[in-house]
Amino acid sequence: MARRRSREKQPSREDYRLKEKLKIEEGVFEPRTMLRLGKLFNAGIISSMEFIIARGKEADIYAAMPGDRVDSDVVALKIFRIETSNFRRRVAYIHGDPRFGKVRETLTGIVGEWCKKEYANLQLANAGGVHAPKPYAFSGNVLAMEFVGTGGKPSARLRETELGNPASTLRAIMEDVGRLLETGLVHADLSEYNVLMKGDVPYLIDFGQAVSVEHPNATDLLRRDIGNITSFFNKRYALGADAETAFEAARKLSEFTA
């Protein structure tokens, strides 16, 4: 009997590999996050953690090596904070979206729903041809998605990039706003901070707050998105873009008439 118990206590090869791959992060991630990273590892989405790309108020972005189910050189992991996040103030972005039911009003429940929402929004954006990271999988507060960058180096944000042809870049962003509308979504937090420049191609990121066009505030959020992005281009590059004209043009690219 003692011998049998000894064998049962031995970790599986997969568990051992996971511990070796992630032990460098011990003490950095709280236990629930470690468990979810383990699920992505065992599912073949990631094989190891590499380095941190960016830190944010509510989430950090890490680079990870891909597992055997992902055809990519690098995977981006967005890890939403649970204990120190301010997601309670964002519940309105979920409650007003008809795609989602009742959300548990615990911080863990809200963060989990937010991660699920960003995954679903990225799926829609990619299906609509929007330049946005491809989502691979999610587990709790961890989202695995396409790494936007070249040669293992992450792309810079629009705000950090000096554009050679700003008018063309603004036009490309507005075309993606129109494509997103055609999928039934409004980004709802578009700005120079949420656009990455991969070469000359702008990629929209941070889709957690994106809402359905059926959301009661969809029109106001779309107008704010376009106002933010045109204001940046006008201040940085003196383009003289008119936000209302851009707003109407984006709506004409879709059936969004709210």
C-alpha cells in the first residue's frame, strides 16, 4: 500500500514540465492565474513564459513561446489583474451588451467575463477582416492571442510612432472602424494608445470594452472613438480631419444606423 501511495504522489510528466516552465514566475502570479496558465500550457497554446511586453492599470501583456497547437513564433498573453483591478466601474460595458447574460457581481466574476468578452470581440473582429490580434484561447483572467510585432519585437503604439503618411494611416484605421461596425461592434475605447503600428499597418487592440451596436450607448461610443482618433491626427500631424464627417463615413460602410 505504501508503494502505491508513493506512485500516486509522483507528478505526471506534463505537471513536472509545467512546473519547470513556469517556476520562474512563482510569486509573480497569484495561484488562480498560475492554474489558468497551466491549462493553456497543457492545452498546447503556450510552452513557456518569456518576457513582459507592457504593464497596464488592469492587465499586463507577456510574450510566451507557442505550444504545438499554435502556428506562430510568439504568443501574446494578456493577464488581467484580479485583486488590484478596477473592473467594477466597467460593468456597464457588459450589462448593456445583449450577447451576455447576468454577470456575477464578484470581482473574479467580472474579470472573467471581461476576458471572455475580449476573446469573443477579437473573434468577431478577425472574422470581419479587421486588423486586430487573432485570439487563440482564454482561461479565467488569461487571454492568449496573436503577438503583433516583427522578429520577436513588439510593435510600437501609434502614439510612439512617427508616421510617414499619416493621412493613409488614419484612412486605414477608419476603414477598420467601418469593418468592425459591419460585424456589429463598436470598439468603444479607440485612441492613439490602442493602435499598434506593424510596419505601415495599424492594428486595433484592447477589445475588452467593445460593445454590440445594439448597446444603448453605441452611437455615443462610436462618436467618441472617432473624435479621439481624429483629434490625435489633427494635433500631431495637422491633418484637419473632421470628426463628424468621419463618423458619417464609418456608418455608411455598415448597416449601423442607431
